[in-house]
Amino acid sequence: MRKPPPFDSLYEAAGSLAEKIAAEGASCEACIRDFDSDETRSADEVFLEQNVRFQTHIANGAALDALLAELVFTLDRMTAEVSADLDSFRGLTLREKMVGWTSRQRMWRMYTERVREAPVIERLLDLLAKSDALAGLIVSQRTSIIERHKIAEHGLVGIVEQRRRLVDSIDIARLKMKELNAKALTTQGRIGVYGNRAHWEQMEAERRALKAEAERISAEEHEMRDDSQRRERFIGLYQGLVDALNGRIGACNVLMRKLMIDVEERLIIYQAQVDTDRPGMKVRIKPELFPDIAAPIRLFEKGMLVAQDLERRKSRADLDVAEKFPAYADPAPETSGAPLIDTARRSFRFRSLVPRS
């Protein structure tokens, strides 16, 4: 099985791609904003160029979302590994059991010190730091996408509204042409039937004027029809961008929701592993230290995090992500099965392991 790339490499790649997408997005915004300003090139030439630009931007956005999803699930796998390592610490070692034959107090002291010195705590703190960095990246992307979506949608609405007015003007022009041609035909039929020669010449002049006006309106109608068709073509392109941006907002929402639930899980593991009443232990996790995951940390500070409902919410979040990212629809073999947090197990506390005298 191919070993997945480490978190730091994925995060760096996501950050670089996010910068590239920001520049591409600004360029796409300019295309929509300056839709009617480029009169030096043909509509076909402009469309082909913009189509490549927009499709590249949409594809890169989808690639970034996939990277963000991979980062979220990478942290999830790392959490599973930490949880598995924690289980290995829960039992007594052979040496501790041998010491327990002579002194149970010493046995439990050795066990407590071993668990306290384990690198699991630092790994949990590192997971929280990585979660905070990833949350910041997702939030910044979501904010940027929402603003870009707003600008693109506003520009698109303007183009659509102008096309609607063009369609109305085309309908009016066609009715006007029909009316003028009918008048010209009626005038032509009257020539030579009524009045004298001077009157006939006057009616012929009126007929020619009516036909000239009809031809002028026909030329305008043709230009408006070409402009309407041009707008319709670009509207499809711009609508694709707006839809893609809307989809990315939804992707950020589900990824952020899962990440926050996973952060709760990491905090509960930390809470179960660490005697938070010991000086300096709980202070290592403060909202100001992890500003982008501050909400669950505030619950942690108040002792309001519980494991009972976590598994259900985590499963729901995984399903939501799977709808957006089918690659994650099936659980990885190493993470399927028993829950990471055993809600039936008594919360671990160092102080509870030392027998009272």
C-alpha cells in the first residue's frame, strides 16, 4: 500500500495552490467585471481564452478542496494512531507487575510516571496545532470564496439582466419591422390607383421611407441578436464558475464541521489521558493559543466536552464529507471497527491509579 504523504507536505502544497487560485480568481473576476470593455478582439477569441482560464481555475479549486479533505482525514488517521498508542499504555508492563509483587504502591507509581512521560501528550498537542493551522486555511478559503462568489454572481446578474433587456428590445424591433413593412406594402398597393401623378410620387417616397426605416431597425435587430447570443454563450461560462464557487463553499462547510468534531475528539482524548488538575497541564490548551479552533477549546476549558454524543456526530460528519468527496465514502481499513473513544470506559486519571493509604 502506498504510504500517504506527511501532513506538512500536504499542507505546504495546499497553501501554494491556495495562493495560485487567489491570483486566478482575481483574473476571472476581472473578466466578468470588464465583460463589455474588450472591443479589439472577436467574441470567439475572447471566449476560447476565458474558457481555458475559467476551467483551469475551477479544476484547481476542486484539487485544493481534495487536498483539504486529505489533510482533514490525515489528522483523523493520526488521531487513530495516538488512540491506539494510548491503549498500549493502559496495561502494566512485566517489570511493573514484578515490582507489584513486593509493593503495589511502587508499581502504580512506576506506571503513572511511565504514562506521564509518554510522548502521546506532545503528539496530541501537535495534532491540535496542526488542526488550528488547517482550520485557519479552510476558514480563509471559505471567506475568499464567499467574496469571490458574491462578486462573480453580481457581475453575472448584470450580464443576464442586460441580455433580458436585449431580448425585449429584439421583440419590440421585430413588431416594429412587421408594422413598417405592412404600411409599405399598403402604400405600394395604393400607387397608381388613387390621386394624380404627384400624389403617386409622394406615396412612393413614403413607401421608400418606410422600407428604409424597416431596414435600419432590421440592422439594429441583427446587432442586438448577435449581442444576445454572445451574452448567452458567456453566461453559461460564468454560471459554471458561480456554481463551482458555491460548491466550494459547501465543501469548506462540511470539512470545517468535521474538523471541529475531530478537534473535540482530540481534546477528549487529552482530557482522558491528562490529569488536568495538575498545575500547567490544562493551561497548555487555551483559545488564544489555538484561535482557529477556539470554540471547542472553550468547551474543554469549561469541562463541557463529553464523549457520549461524539461518535454519532462524527459518523454524520463523515457521511456529509463523503457526499462531497466520494473518495472518502468507505472507511479506511485501519480506522474501521471499534470507535476511537470508548464511551463505556471510565475516564483515565493519573490520581485514580494511586491507591489511597
